[in-house]
Amino acid sequence: MHVVVNAAISIDGKLSTRRREQVAISGERDFERVSELRANNDAILVGIGTVLADDPHLVVEGSYRKRRQDQGLIPTPHRIIIDSRARTPTDAEVLDDEAPTYIIVSESAPTSRQADLEVEGANVMIAGRDRVSMPAALSALADSGMSSIMVEGGGEIIFSLFEANLVDELSVYVGSMLIGGRDAPTLADGDGFIDDPTQLQLTSVKQIDDGVLLQYDVETTASTYDSID
């Protein structure tokens, strides 16, 4: 499974404000790049925090849909939600019929909530006992035929993937703004590394509008992490 993490952050590394409200960090040119990246992968993955905060649609539009169809692919990539306790709202945008949606839950998720999500069309998968095991989740998705995933957040999910040695590439758009706030989410939250931080190899630097796109290959990551909310 090839995993690419993509994010837009402020100059001080924040994904959004302390209220966890969506902030327009990049502009149209970067949105186009993100659409291209989405279209080039089998699936788009986010955590439940992103769903509850932003209610994203996670689809591709226009020429990208046509290109995928011309390649014999479904019009827009699969959508994956990491949601240990099955908290995804049944009216969430990701539960429309634009693309298949996989909701990965843990064994602790209420069966009634799992059933409600399945009624709305979600493919519910279980990976992990109390919380979702990211290695088990990606293994199950690979068994379902997916070979590449684009991760769009949030910070807890991104950190867990790095700590589990599951990330191959990182693309970060750094916007020319400062958000601040000790409680504002960052690119990689979670417990953080102490003795063995993840090492990255810078492969590209490109100015886009008033920001900079940094692209990295992942050289090494730290010890294996097993679960995430």
C-alpha cells in the first residue's frame, strides 16, 4: 500500500484555529494540485475529527472524473473514514452515492451505530479492539483491492500513520499566514516523538501563489503504533 499524506498548514504549522474551524490556507492553484493528487489515488482517507469539523465531500470533479472513467476506474476515489466508535453522522456528505465509502471502526463501536451507517450505504470494516488499528485497517483495505491512499488529516491520524511506519510521501503546502494557539491542531498531533523523530528527505520546493509546496519522501519512522481514535 502506497500512502501519501497531503496537508496545508500555516507558517507556524497549524491546520486550523483552536476552534478547529476550516481555514482557507491555500488558493485555487493548490486546490487544483490537490484534485490531481486525489484523482491519482485509489482512496482518500480522513479521521472522524475531520468529518465532524468540516463535513467534507472527498470527491473529484470535472475533467478528473472523466479521466478516471477513461482509465476504467470509478469516477472518484473510494472514501475512507477512521472512526473507532462509529460517530460518523448518518447525514454526512461522505455517505452520498458519489463514491464508495468505507468506515473503519473498532470492536468497541456500538453495533446499532454500525448498522445505521450500513443502512446509509457505508461499508463498515472492523480493525482493532478498543480503537482502530491503522496497520490492520490498511491491510484490510489492501485486501479490498486498494493500492494507494491519499491522507488528508487530521493531525492525530497523520501522526499515527507516521509512527506506524506507514507513510511513503508527504506533501505540505505552507501558507503565508500565522494562526497561533497552543490548542490549535498541527500537522502531526498525537503523543509526538521524543527520542526517534521521523526523518524525511526533501525532494521538491515550489512556490504556489503566496505559499510554498514542500514535498518529501519518508526515510525512516519510529516505533510501531497500533491504534487511533
